[in-house]
Amino acid sequence: MTARTRTRTLLVRSTLAALLGAGLAGCGIRATEVPTDFGPAPSRVPCVSTAADVATQAHTDTVPEGIFLVCGSQLVRVDRAVRLSAAAAEDRVSVAQALLSELREPPTEAEEQAGFTSSVTGAPKVTGPRGGDPATALRISTPPERMTPYELAQIVCTFAQSVAAERDEAVVLGGPGGSPLRRYECTEELRARPGTVPAPAETVNPDS
């Protein structure tokens, strides 16, 4: 490359740089060689239900209960004021039906803003054990095997942490009629990944 050619190349580069700087200035943007980092975009804190929100639901015939809603692809326990009389609050089937109805309710405004949703749909009904079932069994009009993974996980974990449970973190569920009964567990893994981890279950034999 000759001296004349090098000089011409430098002039072209200088002209382009000047034009680029002018263009940026015209757009209201100041060119800088200093890297800038303004941090991540501000966001709300999700998956938090406040006590104040529960208080607004309270009524003379309500009792505090917990249900599991979906938030950020996980199950998160939310406190609700569930409509139950004092007598019904001691009955497993009544509690299960009230909790199931609560899961079907749309999230409150505060819950929705925090990112909560529910996958429980329809109007499923809960009944107690039929002949030959264990005394702890609950039967739902929608068979568990027909539920979506999120729907079943919500119901299992909600029931398993209430008086409807057979024992801690487990509940015996079946569909209507003589459909099979299974003992479902609400594990930490299920709560963390309800969409991909099946609800742990084992078949329950009659009269067991």
C-alpha cells in the first residue's frame, strides 16, 4: 500500500466516524466508549400472598385453610378464609369439598398480581369412601387419572396438608364408582415441578 493510499484510507475512516457521531447526536444518543450497566429491569416479587389479603376474605362462618396454587411453574401454599361451619370443619369430606371449591375460584386481585393461577376447572364433587374402601378414602367425580398434572398436583397437595389427609403429606383418592384408589403424596419435588413430575402414587387395595 502506497503512502497516498494509506492517507486516503485514513481520511475515509475519519469521515465515516464523524458522520456516525453526528447521526447519534441527532438522535439524542451520545456515543461513549465507557461500558454501562443499569442492571436488570425492575420486577415485582412474585408468589407472595399477604395476610391483609386473607383478612379481607374473613367472615363469621369461615376458617383459615391453605390451598396450593400455581406460581412460576411451582406449587405455592396460599392462605384462604374458607367458608365452613364449625361442625363441617371437623368433617374430612366437607373440608375436602370446600378446599376443592376454593381451588376452582379465580385468584384474588392481589394473588393475580403476584402471579398466582389455578389449573382446577369444572365442578368436581367429593364423596367419602364407598363399600370396601379404606375409611380415609376420598372419591372425586373427576377421576384423578383424567386430570392434568397441575390440577392433580394442586388437589393432592391441598388435601394432603388438611384434615382431609390420610396422614401427613398423603391422601387416598379415587374416581367415582369402583375405580381404583391410589395413595398420593405431596413431595417437595412435586411442589417444585408439578408439570413434569407425576404425583407419587401407590395403589390401595380394598379394606386396606
